[in-house]
Amino acid sequence: MKKYECVTTSNVTNYMIPPKHKTNTTPTKLYKKPTMSAEQIIAANQNSKPITIKPITDKEGLHEAYKRPTKLYIHGDTMYIAGTNDLQDVYDDLKIPFNQTDKTLRYKMQCNY
């Protein structure tokens, strides 16, 4: 047992040179509960209310996409792409089974959007 106690209570440090920081630091103050919640911190550092995006259904998102000239609509982190609209889209639909969707006009438009 004596050897084990010697190892666990050794005064040897692994420093090659003396450390610049104090080895006997005073304990920091412990808080029982946070002083401010995350919402309070955000509210204190901004002048307006947080932006909330009302969720929409897929049907509403596609309806918005069909109304736009680009046939693309982004809501939050979702992009809605309208389906077949003209002869170019019909021609591009033929490329789908051959894994050539990246060569379609609609794909190129959404990459630039």
C-alpha cells in the first residue's frame, strides 16, 4: 500500500520549466442557477423580436413555385420546384431515367438561384 500512496500523492510535476500560472488557484464562484437565460441574453443584445417563419404545407409551397416566373420558391430551408410547365420540361423529363438530371434547364436554374 505504501507504494500506491507514494504514486498518488507525489509532488512531482510534469513541467520542464516552471509554469506561468499559479498552481494553487482560488476556486471560482459557483452559481446555483444561471444569472440569465439564453432568451434573456438574446433579448438584451438585440433591438427587435426574433424572426419566426410560419410553417407551410408542401401544397402551398408548390403553389407559390408555380406562380413565380423562375418556378422556384424557397421557404426556410426548403426549396420548392414547380413541375412540368412547357415543352422544355417535357424534354428534360426524358433525361431523368438516364441519370442526366444535372443537364436539365430546371436543375441549372436552381443551382444559380
